[in-house]
Amino acid sequence: MPIQTYTIYTGDKYNGQISDASTPRVIGSVVAAQDTGFGIAMALDGTIDANGGSLFGLSVRELNHEATNKPSDGATHYPAGQTVSVLREGYINLEVTVGTAVAGDAVRFAADGTVDMTAGTASTNVFWMEAGSVGDVVRSRIDIIAP
């Protein structure tokens, strides 16, 4: 009998994916004001939040989204007007798009809500749990900070 190898959705880490299913977490939702990717800094009003300080949450990757491109290349997103699952507290994987992640450092976000460790604005409630460089998907943690 031949051995079959399956490689769909079997990667180690994906941007915006909950990184530890066994720990407590708080997930809320917002309505997307514009098309939004996964692992993006989100504000309570559904816009992308790149102002730094205490973030409302991070958009969570879910597998129940229609493909962005047809035929599918695996890319998906939250379309404007759709409800976005937002991690308020817990562990999440984030892709380092610019700069280097250092365990314990605050995550910095660019104007488009992605990680930018060189010129982005520092958050006060999202921190790296591991080290990584550009292109790496790294475990991070967000905590709720009361206003």
C-alpha cells in the first residue's frame, strides 16, 4: 500500500494563529472597517490600530474564510463588513515583517497593522515570547490593559 503525505494546513505556525490551545484566552469580535488580514492590530471600532499603546486586540486566523484569489493560492482575509475574531488576551503567532523579534520586547506595529520592529509604534500590551527575524512566525502574548 502506498504511503500518502498530506501537506495542506500542516505547517508549524501561521500568522494570526492561536499558538497555545491549552491556555486560557479571551476572544472578542469587531466588524471590519476595511479588508483585514490575520495577525493585524485592531481597534474597537474595527479599524486597523497602529497608534501604539494598549491595543484592543489582534485579528485571529480562522479556516472558515473563502479564498481571496481564484483559483486559490491559500490566501484569505476578513472582507470589510465581516465580523473579525479578535484575540484580547492570550498567545498568538505573529509574522515578523520588518526587523528582529527579541523575547520579552514589546511588539511594534506599522500603519497597516503588521509587525514593524524598526519604525513601528510600540505596544504596551503585546510582547514577544520567542526570538525571530524577518519572515519568521513567532509566538507572542497580548494582555488586556484597562483604560
